[in-house]
Amino acid sequence: MSTKEIILLIGIILIIIAILSSIKRKNSEARLLSTKVGVPIGILGVLMVMYTSYSGSGYSHNQLEQISSGNKLKIEGPVNTIKVISPIDQDSVDCRILTMGVYPESHNKDIWVIIRPTDDRYYPQSDHTNTSYKRDGEWQVVTRFGGDKGEAYGLIIYEADSVASSFFSSTIEKWKEADDYPGLKLEELPTGAKEVDRIKIYTRKNCRGVF
């Protein structure tokens, strides 16, 4: 059970206790619990539930995110390989960006963006669909950075079969539930994920504690 789920459960229990404070004993004016105790407890419970509702919803959080775009590489001629076109190699980026790229018309596998900061761990990136959004030869996914200003990142593009894609998706879900993002070691990456492109970028501001 994650920290937010525990807070939600405690909040609900406090609200129930507050409700009991409004109930009178049978054939008596006495209440099951003093309102002096029940009212503050009820308020605290409501605040705890409201907190988890706003901070625990990934959709609401993402709706408030300020997402920028980096410089864009100009592509000419037919697309023969999966390639990232924004940001570009050696670019400096904001804490949240939209990574974009292109893919050949015949490509039918999932595309994943994975970042590797200076801790040498691998972090698959996703939005509501987990995999990168693909349409008409272009793909994109929200990418988030949490390092110091000027920290170097490897931004690596993988194509993944269904097994590898499921592994990345389930890994992200486990991290979200635990509210802990330890990253993956290189040897933990699934064999069905193949690296197809890589660039090096830097954070242009301090992104620690943003998420």
C-alpha cells in the first residue's frame, strides 16, 4: 500500500469517526462521541481525502504540467529508421519536454523513450498511454527530468515487442504505486527492447523535487 493510499484510508476513518459524533445514544441526549472531538477530526479527514484526490491523480497532475519543446531536427526525404527529432543532440532542455520523432511507414512495434541520468540507471518515460503516441509516421511522449542544472542525460529510443512493452508498462505502474522510482539496471532491460537511436542532452535548470 502506497503512502497516498494510507493517507486516504486514515482520512476515511476520521470522517467515519466524525459522523459517529453526530449520532445520539438511544433514548438519550448523549452522543457516541463528543462533537468537540468529532468536528476537528472530521475536518482533518476531509482535508486528507482532498489531498490524495489532487496529488494522487496522475491525470490531474499531468493536466497542470508545463511541457515545453526543444529544438527540432529537420528531416528531408523518406524516413527509413526510427529517429528522435526533438530535442536534438547536445541540446539543453526544461524539466518536462515533449520528445518527438519519426518512424518508417511499415514499423509496427512500440516505441519507448528511456532516459539515463548520471546515476547510470534507466528510466522508461510515459504519459497516459505508457508507450509513445504514434500516428502518420510521427511519435511523441512526455519526458521528465529530475536532476541538477546542467546534468547530462542519455536520451535513448527503443523499439519494443509486446513482452518488452508490457514489462516497461508494469514497471512504471509498480513505481507509481510505491511512489518510488529506483530506475532499472542495464541488465534488467528486457531482451525484446532494441536500441534504435540515442542523443545526449542537458537540463537547463535545477529539476530536483519538481515531481
